[in-house]
Amino acid sequence: MAWANEDLKAHFEEIAELMEISEEDRYRVRAYQRAAEAIGVAHADLSTLPRGELTSVKGIGDSMAAKIAQYLDEGRIDLLEELRTKVPAGVRELTRVPGLGPKTAMMIHHELGVDSVESLQRAIDGQQLRHLPGLGAKMEEKLRGTIERMGAKSDDRTPAADALPIAEELCAGLAELSQAHRVAYAGSLRRMSETVGDIDVLVAAADAAPVHAALRTSDLVRQVLAAGQRKTSVITARGLQADLRVVDPDAWGAAMVYFTGSKAHNIRIRERAVRRGLTLNEYGLFERPAEGRAEAEPGSERADAEPGEGRAAAEPGDDRPAEEADAGAATGAMVASRDEADVYAALDLAWIAPTLREDTGEVEAAADGALPRIVTEADLCGDLHAHSDWSGDGKEPLESLTTAVASRGWQYWAVSDHAIGLPMNGLDAAGFARRREALAALGDAAGVVVLDSVELNIAEDGKLDFDDDILAEFDWCVAAVHTLLDRDEAAQTERVLQAIMSPHVNAIGHLTGRKIGKRPGFDIDLEAVLQACEETGTALEINGSPRRLDLREEDIRRALDAGVMLTIDTDAHTLGDLDNARWGALHAQRAWVTPDRVLNCQPVETVRAFVADKRERQG
DNA sequence: GCCGTTTTCGGCCCGACTGTTTTCAGTCG
């Protein structure tokens, strides 16, 4: 049974986009955006949820529930069909061009008949845009450049693994400036999204101008997109956009909250601020002045300050000077700003880890003191999937890996070299026997337990590299699909289920075979896999390689719900790859994983008991 | 269209930058 949420989410997103293009009421548009987000992170498959419980999902009311029900019953949503006939095909595509929003896209279509990026390009070449109201030659040139950049890449998201070194390089350069008190990257990279749209860099400095100037003229920058007093946007030499904000050191905490996001999280906590008679922006948390102009009397009743009144006063029609109307940061007394924790505390919230800031219930949990104690890299006691130079693609000897593991404070690691199923790489049974002798010779000099392990290949028919009698000699077995990734869902599910049934397979490695930004991973019936894992006592791996991060976040949530044990593994092939433990833990945090659900956050005795338990159950 | 540590109705986050304007709309995050 297919998981319906992804399709539903896409449909609600399309409704929201088409409504926005149709200039529907913006709050209605946002309701659909929020519904799409809520569906995307829902733990339950909405197609299996009793219809009456749909509205128990936050952001889903009666109207949304009816549309979900119609989709599940009929495979269509009337509202969406209607919108599709109203909004010309192609206009939605136009709004994908950065800098081109719904209003302009619709106008260009209406005036020039433009209905695709290609026809937009022709209109720009023909200098037709500059004659339209509100547009000019500069806009034409800007759009031309944007379309060129779009054409170079099929996807405008960059794997975080590629963005991080660029962000660190930018930060290191800015940190050298004498004016820079603090430098950090924020945004989706700090939240550890698996892909990022841009890099957000925050600098604390009393004098912003030299910092902005330094970025504009940096060797790392190819093109300056926007240059203001507070904000600079550039395209880096490696093609990724970076945004720089410079703030006063006293505003560091509020700025980090604002710049880390997510947008949905920011909106949630800003709404919370408004309900408390406060206003939150990147400069701090402030008291909201009554009547939108006079300063609040200290200790005055906040209840009589109408929420939104200050904002309404700045709408068109307001006759006050602009600088007074939009100087929100200067109107009320400062409540908090210096550190992130101060800002959250002033909103009666515990500090929320960046990886949780997606408006998926973390604000409510922080208010209730119910935030989970999420797993960190420091909780890991060992690694249950790493390669030595005994098999073809591992680069490092057992000795140096063991020393490195010891220096990280880990108690154990599983040397999981490939076997004969991968002929280019793997060891045969005799090879593993020789490796076993080497392991014995290694002893426990470093105080680390080295588990005798193998990464088995799951063949097309679900068979493993060795028979049970050979498998029984290993301390720990990871099994994974490495070949024939193009098989259909039924076939992939069946072969993985076969592997799970083996009494000697203790974990399934990188379940879907995805490579972020390169290949999506094959389809598999996750429900069936989870059920089999739970019944047999088999763990699922969270592969910490930043190229993989496989399981996906939503799959981890479902594994937690199904009661399946997880591992967080480095899949290291080099010493440096051991740092993947950090990526794996941060990725797991996004799914709210706690240490008790991660096998390698437990002592080695627990790992051995996990192995023994399965052999007893399945043997 | 959703929702309530004020509310079942009346609200709904906030600011920066650009290009085209002479006071602002559109877009973005």
C-alpha cells in the first residue's frame, strides 16, 4: 500500500501556488501551504487514518479534511482541477524563476502570452518586457542572468555535503576581519537539511560596512546579486548563492534565531510573541507599543494592545512618514536579544536545537517542557559499519582505524568489509578467516572492542554472500543492496525481506541506495520492511555518509513509530569518514531520534545481546 | 481556511533589497 502523504502534500502545494497566482486571499493561501507542510511531516499514513481523525492533524480543518477524503476516494480534488483550468499552464513554471513572482508572471503571460521559461527568454531577447508596467531594462537583464544560471543546473538545491566546505571557507575568511566579533553559518545548513538552496552567513560587528565590502570583493565570490547596508547576496565562485547579514553583537541571539529559521518555525514563534504583546524580529524581542506609536507604559496592561494594530498602521493609506512606520525595532523596550536561549526563554520556551526547528511540533513541545532528549554524536558508543583496507574500497588499516576509534572515546567498532558478492571489492570465506587472525593479533591494546563483521550484499534473489554456518562466525552482520537498483518496488521489497529473515543479518545498511543530488533511491514497501524488522529483531541503519543519509528523515520517523531499533553508522572507508558520525547524529535529530532507540548508543554487551536474541528467534 | 496561556470570531510574522516608483509593490527568506 503506497504512502499517500507525499502525493497529498504535492497536491496541496499546487493548490496553494495556483491560488497565489490567482491572487486569492493570502491567508487562505497560507492555510493550504500549512496544510501541505502538516501532511508532509505527519507520522501516520493519512489513507489509513480514520476519516474522523484527519482534523486531529494540526493545520487540517474540516475543509482540508474533506479535500483529503475526496482525493483518497476519487484520486482528484475538485478545487485543484478548477484552479488548473483558471491558471494557464506554464505560469506556474514561470514562478520557478527566482525574482519572478506570481503577480509579474501572470502579467507577463497576460500581456505577451509568455507561458514557459523558453518563451520568457525569447521575450527578453526581443526586449518586450521593458515596455510593461513596473518592468524595465534592468529587470530584463536580471532575469536573463537568472535563467542562464538555472539552465546550468537541473536542480537548484545543493547537497549539504557540498555546501558545508564553501560555508566554512566563507566564514573563515570573514572571521579574519578585525571588525568581526563572531561569525557563523545559519540557515538550512545549520538545521542540517540534506540539501540547501543557499548559504546563510551571520557576522556580529559594530561596523557592518567593511564586512559587506570584504564579501563583495572576496576571491570566493563570482557575482554580487544585492548589496545593502545590512545584507549582501552573492553567487560564490562555485556557483552557490550566499547571503550575508551583519548585526550588532548585542543582537546576535535574535539574529541567529531569525537566520537559522526555518521560516515556518520563525512564523510560529513570532505568532507566540504577538500573543504575548511582544514582537520578534532579527534585532531582538521587543515590547509591542500600544496604539502603534506611543511607548508602552512600564507595567501597563498588555491585553489592551490590539494584536496586529501596529502592523495595520503601516499598511498603505497610513499617512505617517515611512521611516516612523517601519521602524518596528526601535519602538518598544528590548526584552531579549543577546543569546538564542534568552530569546526562547523570554517566550517561555526551552532552547530548541536547530535540527528541530521545522514547525513540526517543537514549539509546542518546548512550551510544555516536553522536548525530546535527542541523540547527539557524543551519545554514540561505537560504530557498527566501517571498512578497513582488507576489502577493495577501504583505505585504512585495522590498526589506525582502531586507534582513531579509541581517540573518539568509542568502546567498539564493527569492521564491516565487503564480501565476495561484490567481486571487485570483497573477501571470500578464507579471506575473512585470515582477517580474523589479524583481529586476534590486534588484541585490545587500544581498549576498543573490534567486532568481527561483514557488509553482506543482498543479491537479486535475496541471497547473501555466505551460508549460515559461515555467517554464524561473525559478531555482527550488515546487509545491503548494492546492485540492480532499478528493480521495481515489489522485487526490491522481496529481496530485502529475504535478507531480514536471515538469523545472522543484524542490520540493513543504506536501505534505499539513494545518493543525495545524484539518484533518488529505489522504491520499497517500507511498512513491510519495518514490520519484518520489528518481528525478527533486525535494526535499520541511518547511514551517516552525507552523500547518503539513508534512511530518509520521514522513514526514520516511521521506523521509530514501528518500534524498530536503529543504528547510526559512518560507513567509513577512510579515517576522515569517521566524522560521518556527526552527520548521522544530526540527521537522526531531525527525526527526533532519542539515544535509547539507537543500538550503538548502548554498550557492546547490548549489541551482543541483540545479535544473540535474533539468532534465538530466527535460528 | 485555521485556530485560541485573550478568543468559536477576528485575527493571521517581519524586515531587507531592487527597480520602478516620487511613496511603493513585488519578491525573497
